[in-house]
Amino acid sequence: MSAPVDEDWWQRTHGGSREKSSSLPIRVAFQGERGAYGDIAIDILWRSTALPLPSWNFDDVLNAVRSGKCDYSVLPVENTVVGRINVVCDALAAAPTLVTLRDITIPIRHALLAPPDARLDTVISVTSHPVALAQCQQFLRRHPHIIPHDSYDTAGAARDVAARGQRTEAAIAGIPASRRYDLRVLAEDIQDTTDNATRFVVIARAEYAGEES
């Protein structure tokens, strides 16, 4: 379901004015930690040649673009399950110095991730972003012994579960987060619907977008 990469756009952004003036990689901000769905979008768009910049929240992502800390950002604006992501769309509407360059849709495939010695029957707590938890309600109802807790990010939850190493704790995140943080996949595709997908937009400063056009 992810949109194909526009070859002309990718060549412009990969080989535009920034590359001519510097050997530094293209810097792209996203909300969350490495392994989050925004990070996956960056990998698809720039084929692992960009430097992803994790950010705590959406305001931090926008500020990174405005300040020049990054060249681009990717932000989620719509999900097939929860609809329009108002906090992002409203912030973009109030940011006239930023422009949207393109969009890409990423399939959302949640998994239950836990330390290597955990099993489904040992897990009593799961953490994830509130939206991810809301998208896995059927799985949580089938396993009422697992109590959900909010986190600021799916991959951030996976990282924290890995750091604590408790077989009673798990996270809901994508499969790439399991590989990054050495977690065991206890259950795959636990999202409520098979067509769960999020549309991300690529954002840049208006003057930088003009240079790349």
C-alpha cells in the first residue's frame, strides 16, 4: 500500500543544492525513536541514505525544519482507522513558512514485542503510543491479563522494554523495532484491521523547496 518512490523527486532531493555544498547526508526529522513508522517512511523515501533525526513530539519536528536543524521532516497526517491527525494538520496549516513536497502511505502492521525470554503468558503489561493501543483493541480484549499503558511512541516503547528486560513487559510496535532493539516477536499483525495505513507528508522550508525544484 505504500506509494512508489518518484524517481525524479528522489534524485532532486538526493542530489540537490545541499549535496553540492556539503558532504553531509540529507537530514530528516520524524516523531519518535528509530524503528518508528516515520523512520520506516524515511527509509523508503531516501533508501537509507538520509540521516533520520528522532524527535520527542510533533512540535519538535516542525521546529527542526524551521530552524534548519534538518532539511526535511516526515509527519503523519491521516490514518485509515483514526482518520485525520488533527494536531499535525492544524500545526501545518499555521506554518506558512513550511511547504508539503509529497506524501507516502505506509501500511501499519503492529506486533507484540518482548524480551527474548518472554512468552505471551508471562506478559502482564504492554506499552505503546495511545493510537497504536487503540488500533489493537481486539487483541487486547482477547488477552485481558495484559494491561495497556501509554507511551509517546511505538518504537520508544520497544526501546524502553528492551532496556528493562522484564519478561512481564511488552511493547506494541512494528517488526523493524524488534530487530533494532533485539526483541522477540510474540504476535504479528495484531492491529484490528488489515487495511490499517498512515499517510505521511514530506515537509520543508519554503525557500529550501524552491532550491530543490
